[in-house]
Amino acid sequence: MQDMNWEVFLAPYGQVVEELKVKLKGMRAQFQYESRHSPIEFITGRVKPTSSILEKAKRRNIGRNHIEEEMQDIAGVRVVCQFVDDIYTVIDMLKSRNDFVIVEEKDYISQKKESGYRSYHIIVKYPVETIHGEKNILAEIQIRTLAMNFWATNEHSLNYKYAGQIPDKIKSRLKRAAEAAFKLDEEMSQIRGEVQEAHLIFQHKKK
Ligand code: 0O2
């Protein structure tokens, strides 16, 4: 794996991340043009750093020749929504598209992870044009609320700080925080209509 030209290997992944971001931002803009509540609040994306690819390959016992087909999150795009219902609107919109194929879905919302992590992951096979022809690239689209994102970002930083060995005391606090974030999402869903109306009035005023 040492001799691998990572720049060349990762180039199509970078292109997929950029293309998916443009397309998802386009979806968000269409809602805004029509003065409708956008189920998408914001979008981010990244290509997994080489060090993380190597670490995951080692942990999962994935050989060099199998990274492409076995590592599904080298290209990653994150869609952050205001409300839990928006997540399902985004999922439906993704399912109705025909510019990529969905190969797997991971519902960590109804089945939260042991850490407390909640999010909906969709793995897609995305055809990207290269100078050598079409190449199908696996990409992971994570869809989550602002509250889930807040939690996941903080937990991710703590995991990094403690090299994956978060002390038990902090772990249990994180679990409590995950439940609080879930409660917040539930409460916000109850007043969703009011919040959306307020946002539209505010946007209209800005124009
Ligand atoms: P980064 O920095 O986002 O790239 P694995 O990657 O082995 O944990 P799997 O099954 O290959 O698991 O993929 P899965 O479950 O879809 O998770 C991949 C990504 O989901 C992670 O990528 C995180 O972004 C996110 N994720 C999954 N579980 C957790 C969690 O408990 N806490 C947080 N904060 N994020 C999680 P990376 O590579 O870990 O990070």
C-alpha cells in the first residue's frame, strides 16, 4: 500500500463529493426559489484522509485490492436537516433520483449506535466520468438533524482526543446528551409548523 499513488486513487472520490454537493445544494435552492421550507439546512462533504483509510483498512482487515469495493465512506457527503421529518423527505428525494444507485441503507435513527450516535446513512454507487471512461464510485450520504449533528461532531472530537478510548464517565454523559438531543428533536417536531412559518416570514422580510 506504501507505493500507491493516493492522489490518483482519490481524485474520482473528490469529484463525486463535489458533484453530489452541487446537486444537493441545487435541491435546496429549488425549495428556496419556490418559497417552500427546504428539508435541507446545509451540506458538507469530505474525502476520507489517507491516514484514516489506512487505519480503517487495517482495523477491518481490508487488503489494498479490496479498498474500492469494501470501503464505502471514502467519499462522504453530509446533509443536515432542521427536523426529523425532513430526513425522510430527503431520503425519498434521493430514492427518486436516477443519477446514482442506492446499494445500502443504515438506519441509525430507529436503531441508534451503542455510543448514542443517530443518523441515516445511504450508500450509493455513483458513476463519475474520468478521462479513462466511466467509473462507479461508492459514496456515503449521511442525513441527520442539527441536534444529531451537534452531538456527533462533539463526540467525534472527544473520540479523537481520547484516541477512541473515551473515559466511562464522559461516555455516559455523552449517552445522556444523545437522549437530550433526541428529546430536542421531538419537541421541535411538535412546534414544527410554527417554526417554519416564522422562517418563511423572516426570509420574506429579508427580500
Ligand atoms: P469521519 O471523520 O466522518 O470520516 P466504522 O467506520 O468502522 O465505524 P462502518 O460500518 O464502516 O463503521 O460505517 P458507518 O457505521 O456507516 O460509519 C461511518 C461514519 O459514520 C463515520 O466515519 C462517522 O462519520 C459516522 N459515525 C458512525 N458511528 C459514529 C459514532 O458513534 N459517532 C460519531 N460521531 N460518528 C459516527 P468515520 O470514519 O468514523 O469518521
